[in-house]
Amino acid sequence: MWYKYVCMEMKNKFVNHARNVWDRAVTLLPRVDQLWYKYVHMEEMLGNVAGARQIFERWMSWEPDQQAWNSYIEFELKYKEIERARAIYERLVQCIPKVEMKIEELSKGYERAVDREGIEDAIVGKRRFQYEEQVRTNPRNYDSWFDYIRLEESVGNKPRIQEVYERAIANVPPADEKRYWQRYIYLWISYALYEELDAQDVSRTRDVYRECLKLIPHKKFSFAKIWLLAAQFEIRQLNLSGARSILGNAIGIAPKDKIFNKYIEIELQLGNIDRCRKLYEKYLEWSPENCYAWSKYVELERSLGETERARALFELAIAQTALVRVMLPKKPEKRRQIEDYLFPEESQASNLKILEQAYKWKKQKVVLDDDVD
């Protein structure tokens, strides 16, 4: 129940309320380890490492079992706090005298952990060097940038992740042709989703979408997906006016079927029928030959019991010359006349006949000329 309570507060972006709930939970039930684990995990997800450390300290003051201490040690090792981890080992031995591990064994375990961390760092460093070479050789190899980003996200260093994203999106495609941009645009999408879901930075997410939409040459081509993702992000922030502004700009700058349909769907879910009608009018003004748009508009009016409106729309639709032209069957193509194939012998005989006739004509002409003279 405590966990569900916190989830509700986090879903509505009330972080401090969620903290208060966890504080109450661990104060009332300090011996329930699961509550402490969840509290620490939430602070880590928020990037509040110092806050997570304070929670661990409060937890350790209750002298929990060895597993809790081990979790605290692993937490410090994850953030390369080797000396802190050593100090926690020593406190563990003092706190739990019956623990089977002696201080020497703890030291060995600590050294093994350090060695493991060192090996992992070496592997990450080697892969990082390889990706740096790849993107230096071909900075527009977007697949290499994706691999590099995934590596940094696995490490979890937020400033470094953002740095790699910024370097990646700086490599704009060389030509304003959509085929060059299709892979590149997913770098922006991935960046925006990282900022929203992992970094939980609303302002920075909004900036990423804004800069991406500013960069795309919409007069030549556009991406409905970016417009829709930006609008859906604003809806998740309960910023309906911001979402409408984005979708309105999309219709004005780079109208597409997907954008119209999604915008109408949103307004319909909100019960804004007049807005839906205006959007359908804009849709049909942009694409009067679109049978699907006409039929959906009629379907809307029929669902509202507006029979007269539906009938009027049908009349308007069938009066559209563009729509009629689309629906007319194409004229069958004339059959091409196929010339008779002449075999070599026939071709030669034909040529001989032509030569013979030409010779006769020439001979007659000579005779006539003699007569004239």
C-alpha cells in the first residue's frame, strides 16, 4: 500500500510528497527492509546520490542484517567511493560481532570488488576508445553514435551521456533529402526520451524537441513523428495549450494525415466537438480528395445524431471535382500494335522486291526523260 501511494505521487510529479510518504513508512516500520530499499532506489533514480546515502545511514542506525550492510557497500562501490566502502565494512564487523567474515576476509572481498571495478572500467575505456575512433573517422555514422550512447548510458554518468548526445546531433546530414535524415532524426528522439524518462529534466526535454523542430527543413520534408512526440510530451506534463500550439504549428508548416488524425483524436477524447469540426474543415481544405477524411467527418456527425450535417457533408463530398477525379476509373490503355516479325529470309526477299521496283521506276523515268527531250 505504501508503494502504491508513492507511485501515485510520482506519477503526478509530486516528488516531495513521495519523499514524505517514504519517511512516514520507514519511521513507522523501520524493520521492514523492503521499504528502505524502495526509498533508496527512488532517490537514486532521481539522481540524488547524497540523499540516498543519508537514507542508508538512517537505516544502518537500526542495525539491520548483513544483507542491508552489503547493499550499502555495493552502493558506495558503484559510485567509486572506495574509502567509504572500506569504512562501512569496518562498521559492519563492529556492529555484528557474530558475522562469519573476519576483517581480513572482508579486506580480500573489498579488494576483489575493487579489482572487478577496475576490470569493468578497463573494458568500458577500451570500447569508448573504439567508438571515438569510429565517430572521428566518420562523424555521420549514426549507428556508431547510437552504440557509443548505449555504452555511456550503461555506465550512468549523466554529464557524459549528455555530452555524447550533443556531439552526435551536431553532425547534421549533408543534404536536405529525407533519406539522409531518417536515421539522424532518431538521435534527437532518443535524446528527448532520455531527458524525460531517465534524467527527468522537463525543461531540457522541451528544449530538445524545440531545437529539433527548428532544425528540420520543413519546406522540403518533415517528420510527423517528431511533432506528435513533442505534443504527447506536453500532454504528459498536463500542458494542453502547449500541445495544441505544437500540433497547430505542424498543420500550418508541414500538414500530414497522421498529425490531423492525432489532433482530432485528442480533441475528441476531451469532448471538444467544435474543435474537431474546425480541424476536419482544415483537413479537407488541405486534402479535398481524401475519402477517408470525408468519411470520418461524416461518421462523427452521425455519431452525434446530426443527420442533416452528415447529409450536407455527403453533398459537399460528391460535389468535389478533385474527389470525383480520384474515384473515376482510369481509361484502358490502347493496345500497342505489334509489328509482324520478319524472318531473315522474308526480310531479304522484301528488300529485293523494293530494289526491283526502284530499278523499274528509275528505268521508266529515264525513258520518259528521253521522250521529253
